[in-house]
Amino acid sequence: MALIVSAATGNFNAGATWVGGIVPGAADEARASTGHTITITANVTCTELSNDGTGIYTLNSGVTLTANVTSKSTTVTRNCLQFTSASPLSATIVGNCTGGTVSTAQCVANTSTGTLAITGNVSAGAGISSVGVQNVSAGTLTITGNITGGGGSGAFGVNNSTTGTVTITGNATGGTGSTAYGVNNLTTGTMTITGIATAGSTNGAEGARNVSGGVLNVGRAKGNAFGIGSTGIVAGVGVTSGQTSVTKVKEIEYGTRGQSPTSGPIYLDSDLTNVAVFVNYPTGTKTLSDPNNTAGLSPADTDVRSGVVYNNGNDTGTCEVPTAGSVAFGVPVDATTGTATLTAADVRAAIGLATANLDTQLAAIPTAITNANAVWDELLSNHTTAGTYGGRIVRATNANNELQINAQNHAAANVHQFQTAVIESVAFATSAVTLFTGAMRTELTPELTEITEVHAIHGLDIANALTVTPTSRTSGAITQAITGDGTTNTVVTRV
């Protein structure tokens, strides 16, 4: 890595700004020399930005700086980098930010009302009040990374000095210097820490401090390792709050030796449904919660398997989950899937219509010829009274000139006799069967249709295979819907 120092005040990307005319690149450390102001007007990538004496960088709006920023001035109070644009303008730093080693040698300052976003860790320096990042005015500061206080007195990792808004996605830890807070909400601004605020090792080095009327939101407050058996460490709390401040903490965790996590009036966040208290014991950390105030902590009765007692005995599950063997193959059942296979034989057995029974019933249906012969026999045997069709055929004499059968079993009229064998049973069956068959088939059409459909929906029709799913059965044009819980009630309805 090459160190390239500035030759004059100017634009970062101008060769004349740097000694030797070389603009710092991705593998270089760029240093603003005393008396020089370097303006970053376009995206810049380098290993590190630092300063010397009164040297400083100004970050323009809309620009992304990809570099670590470190205050290295050893002579005067000076920010290494500043963002001065007003809202709604913004800029971005991708890299770690570290304060300096002399008094108030701050690393980065957001001096106006704009928004400065930092992705990286922020640390205060070793000097007194050597703040890592300062939100000076009513601007907005967002940091994705962890914050740590410094080694000097009052060396804050992040300081929100007036009415601005600071959001930190990460943890905040106090430093090794006296009152070296991880983060400090100095007056009436708003700060939010999503992670854990933990005290440092010295007097007053809280993870987060809110004492002058501001609003502070913290994910978890944790005491430091002070307690029985500790050495070289002063009692410290994760979060401290003043009487006029509003400080909300979602969770609290006592230190490894029992040190309290908070000081002053702290609210356990009322918007939460899961408030946890973490307590350290010699055997490890335990989580405590009030068993009588578990709204939102436990699943609903309908989401827990029937008969399972949970929530400290206050609730019993009501969710009926059938065994895998009683549910169709592949259907989700609890943590597994059903294994039962639905076949045509299963369906017939379930409705009391086994294959043999159905085949017997189908075989018993008479043929068209049998029906025609039965009709003919019925006419000859049971309908022979005068005036009926049978009677007109079999009567030997008739005063009304009806058709007659003579002694030779020939049909004759008054004029002559028919020729021998004109009407025979075989001839009658052949000529009349079509008429009788058509009439009978028309009369029995609904029954024959139903029989055919029953034959198909039980998987017995070779031309139309039966397709069965957990919710339907289909064979050709016939479709049935299957509903119900599959255990106590199943309804099959034709669609």
C-alpha cells in the first residue's frame, strides 16, 4: 500500500491535488496534509483516508466513498472527514471509521441536516473526546456495524449532539476510558440500537447513554463482567437513562457475574409481545419470562397437536393430525407424509360392493333376446282373454271376424287359410326382436346408464381408467368430489 499525500487544496480526482500528480487508487492510503481541504465529488475507492494537522476531506452528496477513514492528526482538533449537505441530500461511506489519538480528534462529522450512511464498524480513538462519528446538527445518521467507545475520557463511539436521528444496526460497547460511552444521545435527539448495548470496563463507560430528554431505543441492555471474583474492572451498565429521557429496552441481560444491565428509569418496550430477561448462572445463561403473561409467546391451540399440554399447563392443543397410514400417499401429515394408497378395491370394500358382488349383478342382467322372448311368452300365457292381443291370436272362433287359429294350428280368416309354417316362433323372434329390443332399451335407459356409471367409477371399465386424488375421483366423463377431514367424516359428491 502506497501513502499518497496531498499537494494542495482541490478535487480528490485531480492529479494536481496530490504530490507527484498521482491520484490515490484502490491499494493506496490518501492523506490530507495540514491546511488542505480535499473535496470528494465522485465515487472513490482506496484502502484508507487519513489526515495530518488541519487536513480534512469534504464528502459531496450522492457520492459513495469506499475506504476506511482514520483521524491521524496529532497537532490540532480536527475532523478527518465531513459531510455538510442539507436534507434531502445524502452520501455513503463503506468502511470502518476510527477517532484520533489527540483531544477531540474526531473521525467523521455530519454537520448539516442531510443523511450520511455508514456501512462498517465505528470506534472512538485514544484521545480525550476523540469521537468516532459525530451527528452535529439535525441530520440523520445510519450505521450498519458495531460501535465501540475509546480509550480516552469522553471518547464516544457515536455522539448525537443535538436533535438529529441516529439508527445503528449492530451492537454498542463502552470503551476503556472514563465515560467512554459506546453511543451518547446528548440532548433531545433520537437514537435506535437494534443490537446489544454492553458496558465497558471503566467507570461510567456505558454501552448507551440517554440523560437529557432524548429518546433511546435499545434491543438489549447488558451489564459488564463486574462482580464477585472480577479484577481490574469497574461496575458498568449497558444502558443508563436520565429522569427526563425516554429509554426503551426490549430485553435485559445481567452480566456474567450478576452486574445489573440498566441504570435509571428504563421501560421494557410495551410494543413487544416477547419480553425476555436473561440471567447468568454458573451453569450458563437462562431466559426467564412471566408464565402468566404469555400473550403472543405461545402458538394457538389450533396449531398444537390435540392433547398436547403446553404454556406451563395453561393450554392444550386441539389440532387433529391423523397418522400417516390413514392419509393418502404423499399428503402432508404433521412432520411427514401420508402412506395410504387408495385403490379401486378399497373403494368397493368401503361401500360394500366387492368385485364378486358387482360381477354377479352385472351377469344377472338379461340380454335383448331374452327380454323379447319373455315378452312373447307373457302374451301367449297370461294375456289370452277375449279382446286382448293374445286372445285374438289363440281363439278358435270369433263372431267379430277376429284372427283365428284352425285345427292345423294355422292362422286363417273367413276367406282362406294361411299357408303352412307362415308364422313360426323363430320367424317371429327374428322379425319382432328389433321392435321389442328398442322398446325395452328405451324403457331401461336410466337404469342401464346408472349401471354403466357405477361400473366406471369403481375402476372396472377398461376404456376409462379411474383416477383418484385426495379430493376427487374421475373416470371418463364422471367426476366425484371428496371432502371432509379424512378421519371422522368423508363426503363423496358427484360434480
